[in-house]
Amino acid sequence: MPSPEPSTSTDHPSGTKNERIAALVRDTVGAAPVHANRYRSTWAGLLTDEAVGQSPRVAGWVHRRRDHGGLIFVDLRDRSGLLQVVFDPDTSGPEIFAAAERLRPEHVISVAGELRGRGAEHVNPKMPTGAVELRVDALDVLAEAETPPFPVDEDGPVDELLRLQHRVIDLRREQTRDALLLRSRIVRAIRDAMEDEGFLDIETPYLTRSTPEGARDFLVPSRLQAGSFYALPQSPQLFKQLFMIAGFDRYYQVVRCFRDEDLRADRQPEFTQLDAELSFVDEDDVIGIFERVMSRAFVAGGLDLPQPAWERMAYDEAVLRYGNDRPDRRFGLEIQELSGALATTEFKVFAGTLASGGVVRGINAGGLTVPRKQLDELTDIAKKAGAGGLVWGFVEPDGSWRSPIAKFLTPEEIEAIKSTLDASPGDLLLIVADKAPVAANVLGVLRLELADRFDLREDRNDVLWIVDFPMFEGTANDGTNLGGGRWDAVHHPFTQPCAPGGAPVSAEDLAPGGAFNDDERTPGDLHSRAYDLVVNGWEVGGGSIRINRPEQQRAVLDLLGFSTEEADQQFGFLLEALKAGAPPHGGIAFGVDRLAALCAGRDSLRDVIAFPKTSSGGDPLTGAPAPVDTKQLGDLGLRSTIAPPAG
């Protein structure tokens, strides 16, 4: 009998990253044994040479079929991977062999037979099951399939809209399947860790009232109370605080949340988070517990991170050095302060900015080859990010500076810029002069753009906590309210404020004329007891110690512009509960979608969500959102003033 041809399938053709994920997935699948029945006795992708001589039954989909006259080879696929099965008329019999000739990709089958070794010369090292094959002596065709709209047995690019329209087929593809299995593994590790830390899994309602939490609410009309609306929760924030006041001490959920906001690669209208709250804790307690929890989650996801305790960085330092509060430190290009070096400059752009209270900051982009066209593109990016313009210059071999503004600076000022930015011949220097928040944001955007364009990130993972956040930010362009405007909470209005350095503040300190609300210090000088976890430039979680005294909570709401009546209407149930005696408490929430995307090495959350929305908020699979008929609207006491789309 001729030796069977090696399968050409590669269970994980994309290299080391996907091989790592595949190994984790196989471990997860192997931990859940198949319930043996008439369809199968084991997972197809877990059979190895240790089972040679046994007679297993496996079930799944025809991944690929190859007919070589005397033999038919089929790669059978289930969620554990692939197994080559062989139809030989001598062992399968003519009836089964004839049925195998009619098999097509994505037919659903169940097969049984003897597991045999392939022989060293026919082993496929790229398949975990590549050393064995199943010689079929029993075949059941359980369902036939139409030709899929795109190949399932290839990992080539497919238009995303087409993939989402046929998401069921897309979920069968190797990388999509493995991303969801990896996500399941991560969530299981989180639940195990939370149980080990003594947390209680308690649900909160999806139908609640609308409260301002930073984004638009999704509203649900009430049929029984016409004209009134529920809101889908942006987070369980208020309810989890109520659990602490009620005495449950440690709560958690892996919960669905909803925000009606513009979408992007790392944002979806419905998303999943690990939500948690604890009583009788401070920041160190929360951070310590969730370093342990997240460490287990990252291990489950195969992300190689340093062991706790993880580094902490103050918000102000992160913004100064990296331009934002979620720094990606896997490459350099740190922002440097040039204001002191240029304090006496007569160059009008710099001098005018400094005289008006602004700053001059820059980054050394290193010895990059950047033609004028790309410099113009970087300037446009800087302007879109809020800057009036971008100053660029190259350090020449003789140490001079080639820049459109070089003639406006003294040799001493040029040397001061080069020294501060640690510049060498060939380096590109980028400088922004503006208000401090604008300069930070613009240079933060530019350093990320350069990292993307020139592949500057090191092949490593980075994790840190950002702490010591400001409590409030002004709505004016400079981050203050000196020109009028209102204050916004940087995290949310239930975060406990503190003085710089962490000293507590009272309700009286926040009132007009108080220590942080007078002519010398404003609410913008307050810090907060907040903390965020950042991994590889992604904010994966954040939380804070909460306000536990009603008078302080009212003072914060007053600073945010809520009248007494508005505060009672929006948050009365929380304010009333605080009067019952609230323990010191704090919490945190982690984006499960982001955790899964990080571990799977994906740039988009859509890759790790089973049925995601597009960037316009639509679901190509179901056609949601969609118009409803007038009777449904009438039952809710509503009518539409918008004509339905044609067709």
C-alpha cells in the first residue's frame, strides 16, 4: 500500500505568535474532555502518536480534501485543530470511499477508525497532529454545506465587511477561532483569581436610569411608563458602590457595558469589563490585589510581563515624558522640556508662547531618513492634533542645524536645544511651542506616528501603573478655567479628591472660598486617588478610591455644575445610601476585550469579539440597527419623524 501523502495544512502558519496562541488553545481544549457519544470520543486536534493503535471517533468539518485516485485525504477540523483522516477503499470499503468522493469543504462529518503513525518521512511538523492519521472505517455525513463566500482553510486577507456579514464562516477560520478560545481562557483565569481573592460574583441591572458618566447613554423606551426611558449602563459604577454600603465587601462581575460614542479600533458600543469593588482598602490594597489577578490573566493569555510589583508613574511625569497618560515605553523618543533653554530667545514664536504661559518642548527622533514630503505630513498631523505648527531640523555632520528657523536662533540657543535633546549628527529634532496640554498631546501623537512609520517598538512587553491623577480638568484650551467655563472630572465624579501629595480634603476645602476654591488655588490644583494600568501603550484598566461621605460627594457635584435639585434627581439614590454609613471603598475595571486583543497580538477589538460592530456601529450579520414598524413604536408611545431608508 502506498504511503499517505503528508497534509499540506499548517495549523498555525503565521509564525511564533500564532504557534504560542495555538499551544495555549490546545491546553484549554484539552482541559475540557469530550463527552463521548455516537458522534465522537475525543478532540481531533489532540491526537498524538501516544494514541497510535487506538480506534477513536472524531467529528467536525471538512477543512480540506485531496483526492489522489487510490486514496482520499481529508483534514478534519474541530475547535482543537486539524487531523488528517484517510479513506482507503481496502480499509474503508467501497461504499464509504464513494461517500468520501462526494465530500466537499465545510461538510460536517463523523469518522472512526484506527489511528496510525505516518512514518518519519511523511510527518508534517507544522501540525500538532502531524505524526498521525486516522484510517477511516466508519463515516457519517451529518450535514452538507454550500461553498463558503471565502476560504476557511486559508489565512489570507478577506474584506472585513464580507467577514462580518458571514461571521459564522469567519469564526471557523483558524486565527479568529483561536482568538476567541484565548479570550475564554483569559476570562476563566480571571474568574478563578477573583474567587481565590474572596470576591463575590453579583449581577447589576442592565435597565437603569440615565446618569452622566462621560459618554452618551443608549436609551430604552418604557412601554409601561410611556415617555420615560431606561438607560443601558456605561458601567455598574453606582451599583457596585451600593454593594459596599450594603456590606458585601468584595464584589465582581464580568459584565457587558454600553456607550453610545464614535467607534474606532479599540472601542465598541458594547464591551465587556471585569468590574470590581472592595471595602476597607486604600490604593496599595487595590493595586496589590489586581496585580495578582492580572498577572494570572496575562499568564493565561501567554503575554510575557514582569512579575509584580509593577512600576508606578505619576500622571504629570507620564504626560511630560510621553505626551499622554498611557505611555508606550517600548521605544524612546521621550519628550524634553526646552522652555528653560529658550527662556531669553527673541524668536517670536517661542518668545510669544513662553510670555503667555506656554511651553516649548521637543523630541529627538534619531537618525531617521525623513524626506520633505513626510515632514510636511508630520506637520499636518501636528496641526490636526491642535498645534499651530511644527518646527523641524536636522543636525548636520558639522554640528550645525538645518531648519527653516535656524536663522532666527542664536548659536547658543541652537546648542542649548541640541544639548537638551541629546542630539548627534544626523538626528531629526521636532519642536512644538504651545500651551502645555497642547504641546504634550501633539508630541505624544507624533512619537506614536514615528514609531508606526519606522517600526521603532522593541519586541518586548511593558506594564506600569499611572497614579496621582488630577481630579478635575478645565474645559478651556489650557486645561484651566481661568477664562471661564466648567470643570470636568478626569475619571468620574465619585473619585475621592486629595491635595497634592495625597493629603485628604474636606467638603469645606471644595466650597467657594475654601482651600481649593479661592483666588490662590482652584479645583484644577486637586489630585485624586485614581490609578490606571497601562500595558504596551493601552490603558487596560482603571479605578479609584471612592468618596464615602455624602457632604464631600455633594461638594464635588456642585463643583461640576450640578444644582442641588439636579444632583438629587440624577444621583439621589447614591447620596441617600451614603447617609446610611459607607465604609472606605475603592474599585477598578478592566477591559476584557482589550486584554484579549493584547494577548492575541491584535490591533482591533473586533478581532476578539464574537459578533462585533463596524466603525459605523452596524452589525452586517443581522442588519442591526434597523427600522421598526409603526405598531412597535406606537406600543411605546413613540413615532418616528425620519423616513425609513428606501428599499
